[in-house]
Amino acid sequence: MTGTPVTGAPVTGTMTTGNDGPAGRRVMLLVAHTGRADALRVSRVLVSRLAAVGIGVRVLEPEAAELSCPAADVVPVSPAAAAGAEMVLVVGGDGTLLRAAELARPARVPLLGVNLGHVGFLAEAEPDDLSAAVACVAARRYSVEERMTVEVAVRVNGEQLAATWALNEASVEKAARERMLELVIEVDGRPLSRWGCDGVVFATPTGSTAYAFSAGGPVVWPEVEALLMVPISAHALFAGPMVVSPRSVLAAEVIGAIGGQVPASSGPAGQPTGPRAVEVHSLSAHPETAGGVLWCDGRRMVELPPGSRVEVRRGNLPVLLARLPAAADAAAASGGAEVRPGAPFTDRLVAKFGLPVAGWRGLPGDRVRTGETGTDETVTWEPGGHA
């Protein structure tokens, strides 16, 4: 890459990466949502078009049979899967991209998503943009931006029980549906408040449009350096969402759960997943000693017995996202619900949430244009474009 990316800020211009494969051959890793027929179709087209321009593609071993791409190399799911690749291509929704981030982050390889999900804030291209996206990748016409991550540690009596990370958020949640979780929240080593709640979300700016947004948190632009703390249904006077310094260390101490009745064998459903999830002892049935559960990006889970302490701080290793240049023909955007590659974050918000913008006329000098009759005409705005 030319230059060193700054957190949240794109490095623009033609990219020259140092992650070419053997003998200078360019290689991409493809991660796909193989449970969807449209993802399989798009993935096969993507492999074919990249092969046609001399770019090799790797696919993951568990996905290879369903993808059925003879031109692709099959690699096992391991930290080495993305090593030496120029980019990780993701075909699916944000959930698939979060899964791919586990492979791309340690290899310092950027992710480029083709969105097939419902919202797709992290994805860059839509299936209709596939030809243009392949052309930009082939010509190395893309920028790379860093997205802040968080590192999460779980301690009990001073002993570290688990260590993991998240791109979107780390959420501390109650283990029993019918009971509140009792937490003491801490910022920079000082207690802030005690909440009876359903939990708390510690989010990055990237995650501000995910779980934190659903819990009532603010939308934070990706280039802003900050950490978010959003309580979930807290029964307290002081329990609003908070935005703190990226240098802060946030913590939640699990006192226990209150109210309700829990069977003797109850606990969070399912087993811990991911290489860093740590299984702990089953939670007690006593209403004063039941604990909670930690989820990171909805993928990595750690049980939290009473007395657990969850610490969240800015991660040292960001996730890299590839960004394509803005569409040359802005008028190509149509329907008011589509966002083109390279669109500003504001346009993404409007398109993804279907926000009403009818009547917008822009800045003075740009908001109207004069027709042949000399009268002002209203400029039509479309996501990803301009008048």
C-alpha cells in the first residue's frame, strides 16, 4: 500500500500492495455465505472474472464443495488462509464480513464486501456493481481505510479468564431472560454508576450502526475516534448512551442477576465458539449469584460468573476495509434506495435506513440550476450521486 492509513481515514489514489502471491502473482481470498443461492452465483462469477484477468483466488475448505470453482485454490480455515493475499473478498452480509475479518485482521489484509444482506453497512459493492468492482480491483484502483477495533479481557479475582476482540461491539448481557443483570460501570478506573439492566454495549464507531444503534446509541461517523457505551434497558436515572475518549478503558463488573426464578441447570444457550472463547463453570441457580454472558460481534461468547470483570479498550490491530472509487456517472444511481461504490457515509445512512430527503436543495449555488426558460429547477438528489 502506498502510505500508512490513518484510523478511519481513507488512503486515496491507486494502491500498490505488497501482498502479491508467489512469483508476483496476485491472489485474493474469497469468503462467501454458502447458504444462499445468490451468494454462490455471485461468487462463481467473481472467481471467473478475476481468473480472466490473471488474479488467483483462494476459497476456504468448508465452502469449496458448494462454491464449485475449479479455478480456485482450496485452503484450510486458519490464520494462514489470508496470509500473502492482496484482499479478502466477501460475498454475503455484514455477518459474513465479520467472519472474514477474523482471517483478514491478523494478516493485515483489507476486506471488500459484496452485499447480499439486508443492511450491509460494512460492504462496499452491490451485486449490480460486480463488473465495475472487478475492474477497479484489477487496476488496483481502491483505497484502504482502518477501522478501530476493541480488545476485551475478562478477569475473575484478578486472574484473566479470556481475551478476545471485536470490530463492532462487545456486549455484556444477562444470562436469564426473566431477570435483570446487576452491573457496576467503570470509566478509566473510576466507578460511574450501578445499573439493573439487560446489559451494556461497548461499541466502536463502526459498530454504532449495529447493536448499539438498536439499543438507542448515537450514530458515529467512522472517521471519529471514540468508544461508545450504551446501556440496554437500564433501570436507572443516569443511564444514557455515552461517547468517551478512544484512550479510555471501560469496564463492567458483574455483581449478579436479580429477580425471577432460574432452573438449576440454566445458563446461556449454546457453547463458546471461536479460538479465544473460554468456557467457564455453569452458573448457579441462586437469584443473587447468577451471572451474564459476553458476546463479541455476535460470534465469540464467554460466560461471566458473578464477580467477573469485563475490560474494554481500543485495539492495537485495526480491521482494514477496501473502498472503491465513486461511480464516474453519479446519475447511474436510481430508485433512491441504492448506494453506489465510494459513496459518502451520509449517503450510506440515507440509503440503508431509507431516510426521507425529499425537498433537499443543497448548498447555495448548487441547490438550483436554471433551465432554458430562465426559471429555477429543483435538483433531484440520489444516494451516491449529486445533481
